[in-house]
Amino acid sequence: MKKKIIVLSLAAVLCAVLVVVGTLAYFTDSETATNTFTVGDLDITLTETEWDPDAAHKVVPGANFDKNPVVTLDAGSEDAWIRAQFVFDAKTDSQQAALEALVGSGKITLTGLAGDGWLKDGAYYYYTVKLEDETGKNATSALFTDVNISGAGVSVADLAGISGGFDVIVTAQAVQVISDSYAADFAAAAADLAALGA
């Protein structure tokens, strides 16, 4: 009889355990979700289709040189905002001072500066239309179209100070589109651009 009571007790305990475990299984659950994040690719190309690198670019009064910097978003890139800047650069410090005086007085100018879609803000010109990886939406308009040595009555004597010639250096930068504001996205990327030496 004792044996029967022990067996019945064990059976009752086993049933109670099964009920508790079954109830816990009914009221609990577990799921796993895996999210994969990838880094976008962003590549641009700066071209000047009108510039002839083989032509003689003599700095004389009345000279006009075709130079049309355009930034293109390379295929496969993420949507991007673009900004660009340019500098006039002479060979020596004294020539640089003379060049800056000629530019400042309007004797050397850039035609079409800040054309369609470009907006000057500080040291940069921002392209206010985002570039997309789609034909017709993947390139800026020209930042400018020509370099002119003809403004405000420039003379040979004016140009003597830059006898070594000069360069117009254009630099373009891109940031991935995060918001609808090029200014906000460039501000958010300021530290990254600084780390790149931009």
C-alpha cells in the first residue's frame, strides 16, 4: 500500500510539473531577427569637356579659355550632394599677389560662374539639386564656362606681374544624401571632410 501511495504521489507530482511546464511554454516565446547593414559607395568624377590640355593658353589681353568644370556621379553610387571651390594659383608669392589684384579688379573673370543649380555659400559653391544614379540626373551643370583675360580694360602692363602664368584649380566634394538639405548633410559630414583634408 505504501508503494501504491508513493507511485500515485510521484504520478501526481509528474502531472503537476507537466502542467507547469506546458503553461510556461504556452505563455512564452522567442524570435530572432537579423538585420544586415551595408556601407554605401560614393564616387564622383570632375571633368572639363571644353578644356583642351594640348592648346596654348597664352595669358594676353582679350584671351578667353573654355573651361567648364562638371561633376558627375559615377554609376553605382549613392545619391549625393555636391560642392565645389576654385582657386587662382600663381607660381610665386609676388605673382600670386598680382593675380589676386587682377581677379579682384575684374580684369580676370570666370564667365557663367555659379550657373544653373549652383549657390555660393562661404568658400564653396553648392549644387542645390541632388545627383542620382540615373541618366540625366547624375551630373551638375558647369560651375563656370570660361576664363577671361579681358575684363575692365586689362593691358599687357597689368599682366606683367603674372608672367609665370597661373592655374585655376577646381576641387569638388560629395556627401551622401541623408536629408532634403544639402547644407544639413554637409554640416553633418564636416568632421569626415576635415579628416580627409578637405
